Amino acid sequence: MADLYLKIKTNQMLLKNLNNQKELSITGNFSTSRLLVGDFYNAKQQLHLLLKQHGIMRFVDRFFGRSHRILIHPLEQSEGGLCSVEERVLLEVAYGSSQPRMRKIVIHQGERLLSDTEVKDKLRSNPKPAI
């Protein structure tokens, strides 16, 4: 099981595996002038590619159903907080791109980047399971 920290900026995703400290980024064309995730399918594909690069989508995992946890942190276009529709889009992007290997998906709203310990605490304490 891996604990993951996904930071989303305009047309960019940064995914850190807290277990091995590996951090990868990818640039796509999924944002619009009004929405951080304006192209759902492109965002889902970009995150899927990041998960593959981290080894989360290995062939063996398909049969043994490894469960991972991810904290999603939108860093831009979230002034005043996310509405329920924006939160749902982020949940669906994470769930859909992992086919579904995520045991828990948590959305964090705030400007300050979190430390690894803070991310793990939020993943541990937030009672909401994945969709």
C-alpha cells in the first residue's frame, strides 16, 4: 500500500509517493481559464500515466488489488474553496485513473504545502473512504 500526495496546478500534476519519496510531475492540457480540471478525460489520463510511472498500476496489482491512499491538494483556481462539483471531479479523476486501486481519497484545501507527516496524518484521520 502506498500513501500518495497529489498537487495539482494549472495543467500540471505532481505526484509524490510518501513511502519511497519519489516525486514525478506531468504536464497536460486539462485546465481551462475557469476550472483547474476543465477536461476530465485528459486529467484522468495524465494521473493514470503518473500512477503507472510510480509503479502503482503494475500488472500484478490487478490481481492482488493493492489498496492505496491519496491526498489531493489543488494549488490554484480554488480561491474561496472548492464547490461540491469541483470536489466530485477531483474524486472521480483519482478514482477513475486508478482503476480502482484507491482505498481512500482525501481532498485538502489550503495554500500551504503539507509535509509528509501532515499528509499521512490527514490520510489516517479523515474518515471518508473512496467514492
